[in-house]
Amino acid sequence: MASRCAAALRAFSRPSTLSRCSRPTLGARRWQSTEAAASTSSAPVDPKISAIVDDISKLTLLQASELVAQLKSRLNIQEIAMPAASAAPAAAAPASDEPAEEKPKEKTVFNVKLESFDATAKPKVIREVKALVPNLTLIDAKKFVESLPKVLKENLSKEDAEKLKKTFEAIGGVIKLE
């Protein structure tokens, strides 16, 4: 029974070309206006191109995306990221025999790792770890601190990692930024 219902729903949800032409709807009016605009254009249009445009305009969004994927694969088109707006290009440097030295990219994302701590500062470090990780109980924080070295936080920005490092170094912990 479910398959009959699904088939009936699919049949009703598919608009036929006859029903589109027989009743004037908003979409039909829009098509009529675009056809009128196309017919008044000054340049003659190739009938083959016109037929392709008509066929594409009848596709659903999902079908259009599949069409784009098929065209990209068949025509071997690679996606290219659009360049961001930037300043005017600088003047070209004079050519030299030596290759230009590449600067290593500055790291922007850090993992904060607690390496060790002073034995006298253990309670402070445990409290700070518990405050930093809200899901930890006091016992879990103690186990965490006793099983060093461990990563405290991952994927922090440089300034957040530096703040965390200063906090732990102030209470007697040794932090390593990775």
C-alpha cells in the first residue's frame, strides 16, 4: 500500500507540460514574460541553443546540479577558487639566478600541552585544569594532572594560547605550544 501511495504522490507532484499550459499560474506568467523578452531581443538566436536553454530552464535544482557535475566531469573542468580582492600588484622584482627564499608560514592554530609543574603548585594546577575543562570533576582533573604530559586545549588561536600559557606559568606549570 505504501508503494501505491508513493507512486500516486510522485504522479501528482510532477507537473506535466499540458497542465502548465492549460492553467495560467504565476510560473506560467513568468515563462510567458521571459519568452516575450527573449523574442524581442535584437540578436538572432540559434534554434539549437534556444532549445537547450528551454530544456535547462525546465530542470529542478537537483537536476541542474547533476547537470553541472556531469558537464564538469565530461569537459574536465576543474573548480577554481575566485581570488579575493587585494591591493594592486607590486612591481615585478628583477630576475635573479638564485631562487627566492620562502618564508615559513607563521603558525596560527596551537595546541596547548601541559608538560610539568612544581610539586608545591599541584593543587593550583588541578583547580586551573578543572576550571579550564568544565566537564571534568575534581578527581578527573587530578588524574589528568598526574598523567602528564597531556594536551589541555586544541586548536586555539595564538593570542588565546599565549594567555593560557601565561596563566599556567604564573601558577608554576610548564606549558608547551605545539
